[in-house]
Amino acid sequence: MAVPKRKTSKSRRDKRRATHSIDAPRVNGCPQCGSPKLAHRVCPTCGTYKGREVEKLRISAP
């Protein structure tokens, strides 16, 4: 079984973890109503996606 030859220093460990930070979600404006919405999702205000009206689900998803 492979075993590390030397202890990993705190600076080397922290350099590796430097990219693990959480970013805020990207928010775009809706082209129809201008309200903020997440990319590739239906606008919560006007209910459009890619310039088309999206029909609501008639039954709830499990």
C-alpha cells in the first residue's frame, strides 16, 4: 500500500484547497421582462424560456 514519504505542509495543503471556494450563482436578465433569472432556466416572473411561453405542469412531479 502506498504511504506518503513526508508530511504535507500547511502551505502545500492550503494551496491545493485554494480553488474550493463557493462562488455566487451567475444571474442574467430576462430578455422579456428584464427581471433577474438564472441562466438556462424558466423566468420565475413571466414564465418564458428562450422567448417562448412555457406551460406549467398540470400534476406535481414525484
